[in-house]
Amino acid sequence: MNRLLFLLSFRNRTGFRVVRDLSSSSRSDETSWRASAFREPSFYFLAFFLALLASLLAGSLNAQGRKTAAGEEFFMVASLDQSKSQLLLKLPTEVTLLAKVTPKTQFFDDKGKPIKLSDLRAGDTVWAVTTGAADNTTVTRLRKGPMTVAELHKYYLDYPEVK
């Protein structure tokens, strides 16, 4: 049971480490790269990179798509093009969204009074209800207004508001 193993280790054509047991009496040509694959620094680097990538993707997906009960999402107006009826909206995660504005789109200020597209400026914070996919997004309702601290904690932070 307690025999001493003599291992010959080298890389084959595919780049895997091949380990052969030279102490075996059968001297078979069976190779096993599994035994030494976990000892390679490249394996640990790949495992760390995949774990980091998964955590970043999970965090960004968690922060996006946070909607109110009315279906509104919070954006900042990055730019607007009145001639093309388009808004470039930016999520708090710095992800941008190009959205079309139609004649049926409703615009309101923070007090609920109707406004026009021309009343918006780059840098304004808005709550928008959007429809469509990422490449064909349309704004159906847009409310100009800030995000309160309570809303910030409710939709984007994992801990309650400190009072």
C-alpha cells in the first residue's frame, strides 16, 4: 500500500500536463492529467477569473431593471435629440439606453404637471416607463424628478435607510 511513486511529468501536444507512474510494474501507457491539473497556477487563475466574472455579472444584473410599482425606472438624461425624437438615458450603473419618444409619450414634472420634450435638459434625472427590447426601446411615460434617499435604499442598496 505504501509504495513510493515515481512520476514522470511533461506536457503533451494539447498543453495538458501528462503524468506517468514509472514505479508501476505494468508500465501501461495510460496517462492522467487530472492529478496535476489542480496544481497548476493557470488552473487557479482561471477559477479566480471565472468567479470574479460571475460576481460582476450578478451584481450588474441585480442593479439593472429595478422598477417601481408603477413600472418606472430611474435614469439620468445623458443627451436628447429633438429632431430624431430620441433620448439617451443613463442608468445609475452607467449603462446607457437609446430610447425613442413618440407623440403618445407623456411627460410630467416632479409635481405631476404636463411638460414637453423641449423642457428636458442633459443631466436631468427622470423616472421612465419604457417598452421594447434594448435596440428598439420606446418611452411611454416620463416623469422628471430626483431620487430620494429612501428610494435609493429601496431600489439599489442592500441595507435600509439610516435615520
